[in-house]
Amino acid sequence: MDSEAFEVDKKKSIANAAFMVFAEHGFRKTSMQLIANKAGMSRPALYLHFQSKEDIFGYLGLDFFTKVLARVDAVLAHSGNPEQVLQGVFDAFDPDAAMAFLLDAEHGNELMDVKSGSSHEAIDKIATNIRLALTQWLKDEADQGRIECADPIITGQTIMSSFYGIKKPLPTYAVYKARAAQLAKMFGKGLKL
């Protein structure tokens, strides 16, 4: 294994340990020492990979949204029943059951509201790309006469804004999944010819 691949693996290992610490202690009470302990390394060794807990949290967020975008792109690469496609898009936001762990964590509400780290801008760009991918799918499906959608841009914005809104007030994972299914059903029926 080359040194670059080793560094990526080490960062992922640290990030996974940090995720557990953030879930257990919340963002504010998490320290670099707690993360180092969970990762099985010294604090100085941790600083060789990440400058701060904000840096680690940003890395986690960027990794999460990168996975989501890849899954959304895979779902939207196909035509299909709008309800099922939208459910697939919403399910893409739960890679590796991360949402279950996060929503049911004691400090889930705090973690869902953290906007920290140098990767925040990159995460916003990925979120925009997800919305644009959905908008393009809506336009393509409408152009092919498979759905009814007069304004794909507004519809895509409305769908994604509604989806992000189902996490307020912060639900349990089961309630989150039920809300996502209901949202997919409502929008899916509205798009059918």
C-alpha cells in the first residue's frame, strides 16, 4: 500500500472513531483527546491527520454527502415510477444506515445542526448538485412524457426543501423513514400522468 492510500485509510479510521465519539458526547463536549483515545492513538499523532475536531467533522460531512451524491446519481440514471424513484433518492441519504445512528443518538439534534469545518462550502456544492440532478431527471422525464412537471426547477427545489424539512423537529429514525416514504408517495402521485 502506498503512503497516500495509507493516509486515506488512516483518515477514514479516525473519522469513524470520531463519529462514534460525536454521537456519544455531542459536538461541543467532544475533544481531540477523546477522539484520539477512541482511534487508539496519541493526541499528537491525531494532529498529524486533522487540525481540529471541526476539521474531522467537516471530513465526515463531505464523505457522507459524496456517498449520497453517487447514490442519487445512480437512482436518477433510470426512468421509472416517480414515487419509487423519489423514494430511492431519499434512501440515498442513508448510506450505511448513518441516519439511523445519528437520529437515534443522544446528541443527534446537536450534530444535525453543526455547520463546521473547512468543507462546508464543498458540502453545500454537493447538495446543490443533488438538487440539480433531480431537476434534470424531472425535466427529462417530463420531456419524454412520462411525468407531468410544468417547472422542474421549482419542483426540484420544493422536493428537496421538503425532504430536508422532515428532520424538523428531529424525529426518531423510524419516524424519519415514515416521513420520507410519505413525502415520496405524495410527490410521486403528483408527478404521475
